[in-house]
Amino acid sequence: MKVKRIILSFLVVLIIILLNGCEKAELEENINLERLKEMTMSNDEQKSSSTIASFTIDELVEESSSKFNFFDLITNHMVLQANATVRIFGKYETDGPIALSIDDVTYYEEVINGSFEFYIGPFNYGGPYTIKFYTKEFQTKIDDVLFGEVFLMSGQSNMAITMSEILKSATVDYKVSIEEDIYENDYDQIRFNTIGTLSSREEKDNFTPNQVFSWDSLSSDNAYGLSAFSFYYAKTLYEEYKVPIGIVISAVGATYTNTWIPSEEAKEMDQTYVKNVSDETHHHNTLMG
């Protein structure tokens, strides 16, 4: 009888632990969903461009993309951060009023000294949307825009290493598994933008004119050239939450930390952790600037 009581007590305790574990797992899942919404909230979330008309929009004005010059990541097929205020900025040749229209909402700003910026949203997960821009003289648009979770993947070789590179060193079994992951599905709502390696002794507001950066949906055709870490990170997030995922990859192998830090700031750091701080920094992540 004593043995039976011990076994019964053990089973009761085990059931309580399992039930508590289920409640904890459910609670953690809810917390994770909330954190997913909050983890990349914009620092400018309190800002918002005016929706009060500052001029009359003429939808028949000439369409000309060459008159508008946007930051290089602001292009067709881009993913913008959902549930946060988003900054859209660029240049236009003439100062004056400018409007941005998306999803039946129109925002108004001014071109000042050839530059403009809008703070729009927040918008829920979804799309695709078309963003239209109007001045008194011209109009242009950006198509196939999604709102989702956007991540900057920066680092060294362990971030930059591609799917094709890990395939070369993988065992036979792992190669089969990796190939299955690549050919499993095409994901229109997972989009990547890989930044080329550009060095500069000075900080820059934008990339060089001869560089082309584009947002591409994840597919078996382009997966081999993608950062392996970013590939699995994006797929895991999408399969878990089913929301658009935007990945910007800006990683350079074999770089010291101080090459990414402005010289003035690096010199103020503990020299134990910074190598060759007297040398000029020669990398600048424009995306973080």
C-alpha cells in the first residue's frame, strides 16, 4: 500500500507539473507575440506627418520617377515595419509641398533644401500596397509594399556565410536536409535585401550611384546566395507567426569592431577591447546611421 501511495503521489505531482508547464508555455507564447510587435518599434513612433491638405493633388500630373530620389532601400517590393511609425525620405529637385498617399490615407510635407521626409503609420501586418508621391509638377509610385517585421542582419563571416558555402562543407545527410529546406517552398512574404561591400573613410547618407539594391522574395532560385543564418531566421519567424518578414543583410567578414565605430567614439572606449583605434574607421553601416 505504501508503494501504491508513493506512485499515486508521484503521478499527481507529475500531472500538476505538466499542467503548470502548459499554462507557462501558453503564457510565454502570448508574451512572445507581444514582444514580436514591440521588438523593432521605431524611435520616431510619436512623430506623424500631417494629413491636412497643404495643396490640391492633381492625379493627372506627369509621372516621372527620375525627379524623385529615394534612399536606396525604399524601392518596389520593400517590407516596412508594421505597428510602428515609419520614416520615408528622399530628395526632390524643387522645394515646395509634397504628398504621400497609401491605403486611402494622404500625408503632406514640404521639400526643404531639396530634401523631404514623411512619418507614416502605424499600419497593421499586410499588403501589398502602392505608395504614391505627388508634387505640383510630377508624381511617382512604389509598388508591392508589405508591412511586417523588419530585421537588420549585421556582423562578420558567421553572418555573411551563404547557403551555398555551408553546402560545400556539409556532410551528405546535412546536404540533403539543406537542399530540402531550399526547395521546400517559395515565400513571397519573406523578402531579402543584401547590401554590397562598400568601404569609405567618411560617413555617407546613401550608397554609391553604381550600386543596385533590390528587395527579392525568397525562392529556390536566390536562396543559395543568401546569408545562411538570415535564411533560417526568416523562415522560422514566418512559419511561426505568418506575417511578412523583411531581412536586410549588411555583413562583412574579418572586420574588427572598431572599423564600424566612428573614430571619435572608438577613442573614448577602453583600449583593451578596441584594436588599432588610432587607425581611421573604414566601414560605416548607412542603415544604422
